[in-house]
Amino acid sequence: MKPLLAGKVAVYAMLFLVAACAGSCHAQAVNETAIKGILKTNVQYAATGSGGELTIEVQREPIIGMQMNSGQVTNRDLQALKECGVNTISLRLPLGSLKENEIKETKRIIGMLKDKGFTVFWLSGLNPVSCERFLSSKADISKVDWKGRKINNRPCYRNPQVKEAFNKAMQECVQAMVKHNIYPEGIIMNEPGQIAGEFCYCRHCSKLFQQKHDLSMPKPVNLEESTQSSIPVNWPAGLPKAKYMQESGRVAWSKMAEFYCEPVTERIEDIFKHLRSGFSQISCQVTTLTDIHPYYGLDFWNGVMNIGQLDGIQTAIYWAVGKASPLTAGDERVARKFVGTAQKRGLSCYYWLQGYDCGDNSGPLKPGEIQVAVREAFAREVDGILIWSYLNPIRGPWNKPYGWDEYLVDLGEAVAPYLNKPADKCRVVVNINGSEKTVNGNGTEGWGQGGVYRIKTAKPADGKIRLTVYYPACRPLQQEIKIDDGGQPK
């Protein structure tokens, strides 16, 4: 980032999140954890006799994120991403079974990303860590289909043993992260859902459904010979296709479709609660498809949106980019559903945009398309964009005159207009010799205009000036500026 202030001086800064307790109500938590932008500063200190003057330039950037895998976190790749404006990395953390080597590698990755100045999101599925070691028995934990057959490798979250084991594993995971200072700024539940029509008829689900709806769980008709565990269902409601459902059972099946989604919402909420217990400032977010419906086994609008710890929502609009047109990122219907809802609720909203190749045989992007997608996304007032997926393997017999190198150049040009914007109306708090002074954007005790704030200071007796900058829906930014005996930054 090029400084706008003349005569920039070297400042040794330490960036970290200011700890605060998560609020008991959703609105309070959102103010602390939504992450609608990232703050950056350039600082000058000028000694004036016994004291001095600080000039602080504050800039705010939207989230510009790239999905990576842990093996791609190298100095060379991070530098390439920095040069094209990326300020955020989303990636799966190799925590798995919480083995020593996994913890060590995760700590290395997070540390490296933070040292390079990136905001870090943990991109997670519904099973961020293994809970097998906490299961007293594996004999009765699987989901069961309508024929009474076990669905292997699909534990039912309504089974008390499974839920208890999962929560113990999550608790252990968070404790390990706290102990080893593994602290991502946020977690993104990445397109959570289930296999369409894979309803569970285990004794726990059957009992709860009966208690909740005073009905027995409905079963399909004309499907006795099927060897598949899932029931063919219609999009979007997730009800069985007409051939497999009696019309008299429609009400029961509607309740069944809702019932099917509830364990996913419950698990997401449990994950968020555990992470928030260890990291009060972690941002809890969920990304999903643009056309999300109960068909996918996820009740996004009536389930996920009511999770108390939810701070942000995202949608993977990129699937249509490349298949149809990058203008899809400007779809007003999608913007009303996601951006509009997020704004009303005080949540952040990011769009996922396509990397060079979508990875599904739809074809790679053409020169200029990512610029259009970025422009259309920010015109819809998103708080950020996330790119899927760095250096993803090309699938298809593409003639490749345009690839990732050219894509990153285009991406840099696309996001440049949205970076380095002055952050007006900040609250800047300076702590020197144990006393504080504040510069507000309205000019109190100094002045703030165009994102530049000035304050007269005493000479720091301990050689340190501590600076904290606050801006709505951004993480507080703190710097420690070391001053030598002559009043100059070290």
C-alpha cells in the first residue's frame, strides 16, 4: 500500500484484535464481530520540544479474499496475492485429529499468514475435527434409512452419544487452539448441507418426530426394491417425487423435510458456541448457494439465520460466472436476498467469485470477466469478495492462452478502485504514559478529515506510544510505536 502522507517514517506495529466479551444479544455481537472491512494505518511522529505530534492516516478496505490450501501458503504465493490486492485468506485448517504435528502445522500456517498481514478465515465443513475417540461405542450411531438399513459413515446428530462426542471434540479443539495461540479472525461454514432425501429413521429421530409433531415418520411408497438409502425428492421443497409419496401424506412429508434440516442448524450453532467460548471476537459466518432450499438438507433462511452467534452470510454466486456471464454477480434478486437481508440484520455479506477455472467443466474465465464480476458485486454493496479457488486444477481440454498469472493481474486491476479508501469518523485513542487522548472524526481534540487524524502528545517516558483505532463493523486496530530517546521512531 502506497502512503499518501509525505515523509513517511518507519513504524514498528503490532496488529491484534482487542479482546471483548461477546454480547448476550445478537445485535451486540454483530457490532464486534461482523467484519465489514479491514483497517490499515500510516503513522508519523514528530518530536516538538518536550512532546510531539502524531499524524495518523486511517484507511479502510473491503474483504478481498482468496481460498487456498495449506500447501500453497508460501512466501512466493502470498507475495503474489498481496500484489494484486488480496488481504484475506480462507483455508481449511489441518487440525483433523488434533495430533501434535497437525497442531504444529496449523500454528505455522496461521502465524505465517498473520505475519504477512492477512485476515484469516477457517473454511470448515460440518466435521471440523474427528470425534471418534470420544465415542464409547460405534454400534448404534449411524443414520438409518426407511428400510431400517444403516447408512454407513453417516452418524446421526440426534443420537445423544454422537452429539456428546462431537461437542467434546470441539471443546478439545478450541482448548488446543487457545493454548497454542491459533486464532483465525473468523470461521466460514462452507456450504453445509446433506444428501438430498437421505432422511434418518433411527430410533432417536423417530421418537423425537413423534413427540414434536404427534405423527409417525412418513415412509415412501413404490420404493421397496431400491438399494439406495436416499429417497428421490423434488427441488426445491425436498418432498418425495409424486411416484413415491401419497398425496394424503403431504403434510407429514413437509414436516419431515423441515425435521431433516434441523440437525445441520444445531451442529453449526454448537460449532459457533464452542469457538466463541474460546475466542470472543471470532466472526461466525455461513456460505451457501444462491438458490438454497430444504432440498439440500439446510434450512438457511428459517434456521441458520436465527443462530444467535451468526455474524455474516455469503453466497457462492460464482457458479454462474463463466457458465453464463460475469454479470450474474449483479443479479438484483440475489442481492435483495443476501445483501439486503444482511444489511437489515446487521450482518456482513460477501460474494464468492470464480477463480480462473470453475473446476466443473464449465470452462475457464476469459480476459476481463473477473473485472466485470468484481464491479457488479461491489455495485450491489457487498462487504467483500472471496475467490474460489487459488490454482485450482483445470478440468477440461482447455486451450489456455489465459491462465492464473493473467487472472491475478486482472483481479488486481479489478479491486484497485476499492482499496485505500480514507476511513472518516474513526475514534482514535492514543495512550502515552498511562493517560489517554481521543481524536474523533468530528474534530474533538484535534481534527479528522479525509481519514487523517492529528493529536498533540506528551513525550513517552517508556519510549512507547500505544494507538487504537475504532471504526464501525471493523476489528479495532492496535499499534505500538517505539520512540527512541531523541523522539524518533525506532
